[in-house]
Amino acid sequence: MSQEPISFLDLKAQQKRIEPALRARLDAVLAHCQFVLGPEVRELEERLAAYCGASHCVAVSSGTDALQIAMMAEKIGPGCAVFLPAFTYTATAEVPLLLGATPVFVDVDPRTFQIDIAALEARIAAIRAAGTLRPAAIIGVDLFGQPADWPALRRIAGEAGLFLLDDCAQSFGGATNGRKLGREADATAISFFPSKPLGGYGDGGALLTDDSDRAALYRSLRSHGEGDTRYEVLRTGINGRIDTLQAAILLAKLDVFEEELHRREQIAAAYDRSLADVLDVPVRVPDSESAWAVYAVLLPDPARRDALQAALREAGVPTAIYYPRPLHLQPAYRAHHDGVSLPVSEDLAGRILALPIQPELTDAQVQRVIEAVRAALR
């Protein structure tokens, strides 16, 4: 069995596979020289909206900027409480703080890793009772490729009168109840960071919504708050535009996106079949399809997780830890946390380990990962 290291993310192999289409797209941009909000941006927006069934798509400069623009549009700022899971990437908490709002960290389900619905309801009730912050928004995160519990989140947001935002940065291409993610909340933020299921060659993102007024506001906010003309400034905005070259790259990748999602599912199914008897494989959210941005397994304790990671490294099998520390324990956020215990998020951080699942993996490489895991746990 070859010991040549396996790539956790092989962008070179993907680029080689789609090179003719990719170069044609890039050459078209170089020919027309409309490098900011060129025609490829509009084409990308139309294709992304159609893919998800959303009425509007606004392409922006990053997934983080997508979150910020969505919250700026709702005037979320000082005195506002934004409820979000403690077990996710930093951008979800970073944006409310940048706007002067307070992130309220909520624990997650121990099996699906999605925001815990009962814990969320309790946190909203406690913040409302305390009276120092105004509950303003819920950010549901579709973690690792799988959907959050959107029917429950919509119910809670509706009853509490809260803005509901889907942080779908990791899960574009996933589905719930037979439809693609992108329409489950008031707005959906997606990311095109290179490691995402649909990734560019740099930063990029988009907002999806069925609300035409919100879409118009997002377009203004991404371009310095401009109105009908470039030098009519209606509001304070940001420079949040996606560049045309990134849009061109994403258009080329969209052509093979469904094939890649299918391959990710094949790899996940192979891991499920071959590893479920030696460790905890991911629990699939009912009535859903995962985009499999991350295939995260659980070990019994931190020591055995670290030992497995070391053994796999020795065998040339890459792994990653998403996430080694929950948000409420991060140095930047500790002072903003109210001290409520979030034991599930803390436990997961010590036991979770991600195996490679990028679509360029061959069947032989998948089998090698499986054999290396089983040998290490024997």
C-alpha cells in the first residue's frame, strides 16, 4: 500500500480536471476587462438563485461579508442579542461584535452538532427576562454540510419576532425535506472560500433571499451604500463586492458541482459502512442531504483522538480538528459570554476529528484512509 501522503484538499487535481472550461471563463474576463461586477457576476447570481430556488442572489466578497451585510440591513447593533451556536467557525460570532451587538452562545446537539433547539428557547427566555439586551436575531448554522432544524428555528423566530439568518457557509449544495438549502431563513449567507464544497480561488460569498426589498438593500450595502448612481450615497455600507474573476471561476466549478457532491456522498457512505463499528461516524440529519464539507468522527476522549490523529499522520493520512475550542472559550469572546455552561460544545472540541472527503480522492485512497483508521484503533 502506497505511503504517498493523501491531500486533505486537492485543488490542483480539480483544476486540471476542469482546466479547459476554467481557462475559457478567465479568458473571457481578461478580454472584456470588467473586473468589478462584470457580466459573470450577474450570471453567477442568476445560476445560484436558480439552483436553490431563491428569488434573489447578491454575490459579495466573502461569507463573512455576507453575514455582515445581512445584519447591517436589519440594523442589528448595540443592545441587540444575536443567538448562535457555540460550536462553529469564528465569523458567526465575529460579525455581531463588529456591529456592536452581543453574541449569545447556545449549546449544540451532541450527535448532529446543530444548534440545540431546547437550549435556544431557554437562552432567548433568559435574555428577555434579564432585560439588558433586546433579542434581535437567530443565526442557524448548517454545520459541516448538514442542515440545522429549520422548521423549529422558523417557529421560534416567528414566535419571538426575530430575524432568522442561515449561515450556510459550509453547506451550499445540501438539502432538507427535498429542497436545496438557501430558502429556509429570511436570508441565507454562503461562502466560496477554497475549501468549501463550491470554492473559488480566493474569498467570495453570496446572500440568498426571497425578499426583493432585502435584496435591493444588500446590493446597496455591498457597494458603499450607493443609490441609483455610484455617487449617490444613501446609507453607510461597505466594499463588499465579489470580483469578476472569482465569479468566472465559480461558474466553471458550478458545471461539475453536482458530480462532486455525488462523489462526496460516495466517500461518506464508504466511511459509514467501514468505520461505524470502531468509532462514532456522523449522524445524518433526518430528511436531508449533506454537502459533506467535513466528515467528522468522534473518539471516546481527547487522548484517543490525539493518538488516532498522530497514527494517521504517520500513515500519510491527513486530518483536521473542527473545532479545537468552542467560541465561548475563545480569548476574543470570553468577555462577551455570560458564563452559562455549554458542556456539549466543550466535549465535542476534545473528541472530534475530520477525515479527508474531497471529491478528488480515488477509491484506493478512500480504502487506504479506512484501513489506516482501523489499524490505528485495533
